[in-house]
Amino acid sequence: MIDTHLNIIQWNLNGFSKKREEIGFLIQEYNPEIICLQETNFKENYVAPIKNYNGYSKNRQGADRASGGIAIYIKSYILNTTINIQSEIEVLAVQVNLKEKLTICNIYLPNQKKFSSSDIDQIIQQLPTPYIIFGDFNAHSSLWGSAKTDPSGKEIEKLLEKVNIVLPNDVSPTHINIANGNLCCIDLTLCPSSLAHRLEWKVLPHLLSKNFIELKKIRAKSKFLIKNSKKESWKKFTCSINNKTNLKELWTKIRSLKGLNRDQEIHITDEHTSTSLPEEVAQKIGSFFYENFSNSIYKQKFIDEIKIPAENTPIQFDTSLIDSDQISLNATITLKEMNLALSKCKSKSPGPVEIPYCFLQNLGSSAKNYLLNLYNTIWRTGRIPDEWKKGIIIPIHKPGKDKHSVEGYRPITLHDKSNGKNNKQ
């Protein structure tokens, strides 16, 4: 089911655990924002996790074994609210908040379940509009491509007689009977007539078990080729490294060979807009951090009477010529002190110039003496290079806070490692 801005997949997978690989393939191939699943066969209150999705489920209770059940998975950056539906039918509804609100409803009606059009109508009356209903209704009708019309199909036909409800299905079959190979359409989509013209409905190619086995074989061969290609690429790259090699390119290459990706997409939503564009997200979060560390958080009286006078008052201190601690603290930094400080630096995250601590720890003696002289010049004059005052600010999500709001993040700054720690012990 495709809107201009939304991809939704519906599937009766008859057991989530045995179809996990197929789900991964569908996500990789179609990148749906929303997934509606029937017959998940989850136990009790369990809902299987899918990376980058928030999952909601309604599982069948009191059964001798895990069976039935439905689930809705929504991309984690999409704001959503669950809707409580009162019904004897297996039904689950979630309202998503995009440029406009939309209610997604998922229904499963097993073969043996008898229902009437009024049962579905009662569910519809509880859904905030606009809505889309996805479901495996096990209902056959010639109206949507089945060879015959059964009692369940007649009940859906009655529902469609209402002028404001539309069935976007074409006559494409959605189900294959493994026993006899017959095709039929029992997976239906319902929506208000006002929404129908904005939807495109189609059946995705079915993942037959034979085809999927071939797919897994191809994937295994691909992994083998990728592994060998990485090995050869690394040999070539290490042979090309010299004193002119760009450090940023070097570490980018190492991370790519390890399969690491530091880029984590952040989606920020406020009253007016929702964005995941890196420049816009950085501007929103950066503005929030700036305001929280600027004078705007203080009252003007505090700024005028306390803050500014305190900042403009020189710090007075007396140096004692007989106090050994003061003499030690004000003495020049020794090589031993610098090496001791560097040995305690465990961070592997480099700053803007991509120089990690391990590089400084393994410098030769002449380079360490040069670095020591630089530190002592700064220690003596109190003047710090402007480049050392710059850093990379990384927004870190606060546990339990809204990850779609700027208030849900705190700043962590990565400075140049060459600016060192306090070498005095």
C-alpha cells in the first residue's frame, strides 16, 4: 500500500520466527514505514523486535500453543499513539503523526471465526479518521477476484454498500493454497472514500520457498566475495600508506572495512515541522544547546548584578615560596608527568583533526619533547591555540526522553587529543 509519502506492507506470514529472514528481505527491498502482520504466533505479551521499528502486538490468549495474533511495526522516528479498540475480533490500531494524522488498523479473522458486517462497522466507529484497515479477512467474493462468494465475503459486501467505505484491492490474488495451488484474494484493505484516490494498492512478488533458498545461496556467495574483496583492498591500502596519507581517509577506510557506521539518523519533530535532514537537525539541536548555555536562561538582574561583575573581577591568589605543593603545581611540566597523563588517556574517539590518544602515546622521543615544549609554553603564557578551542559536538539521546524532541538530547564535545589533559598530578 503506497501513499506519496508512506510505504505500508501487509502480510499474513503464519509465524514470525520462521519468516524472519523474509521480513528482513522485504525491509531491505521496499523500506516500508509501516508493516502490518497477521498470524504472528507470538506467546502471551511478547512482540518480536525489528531494528529501527517500534512494534505493537495483540496476541491470542488462552490457546494451547502460540497461534494467531497481529502486530504493527512503525519506523522508530514516526510519532504514534495506540488506539484502544473494544471488539471480540483480533484487532489492533495505531495513529501515526506525519504531516497529517493517519490511523492504521490491523485485523485478523481466522477461517472458523464467524462475523457480521456490524462487527467491522463497530471497529470503524472507534477509529479516528482518516484511517486505513488492513486485514486477512478469509473472505471470498467475486468482487475482489475470488472464484466464489462465501458467507464472510457477503458480510464484507454489505459493509461496502456504505457510501463512505472503499476497497482499493484489484482482482490480484493475495494467497496461494499450498495443498491445491489455487489462488484467491482474502487479504483486504478498507478506507474512507475521501482517502482512496491518494492510495496505490498492489501485490508484491511472493517469496516462494524455492526462490528464497536460491536467494540465501546467492547471499552466502556474496558474503564470501565481500570478505575476499575486503582482504585484498586492505592489502592494497596498507601498502599505499605513507607520511602524506590523509588521517581522515585512513580512519574512514578502517571503519568501512570493519562494517562500522557512525551516522545515526536523527528525526526531530516540533509543532510545525518534522525533519531528518542533517543540516536542519544540526541547526535545531545546535540552537537549543546554544540557548541553554547562553545568557537567555538567566534573569537580566542576575546578569547585571552578579554574572558580569564576577566575570570581570580578576582572580586574586598568593603564591608562597615555601609551600612545596604550590611550587610543584607552578613548575614546568616534566616529560615524566606528560607520559603519566597520556598513559591514563583511554578514549579512542579522536577530535576534529582525527588524532587519537594512541598516536600521542606512541610518539618518538623528539616528537614528545616538541609536544612537551608546546604544553609548557601554553602553561607559562596561558594562551591556548584557537584550533584547540574547537570541538565536534555530538547529540546523545537521554535515556527515557523523547528522541524526536531537541530536549531529548545532551551535548558531548570531542576536542583535539593533542590539546592534552592537565599533566600536573
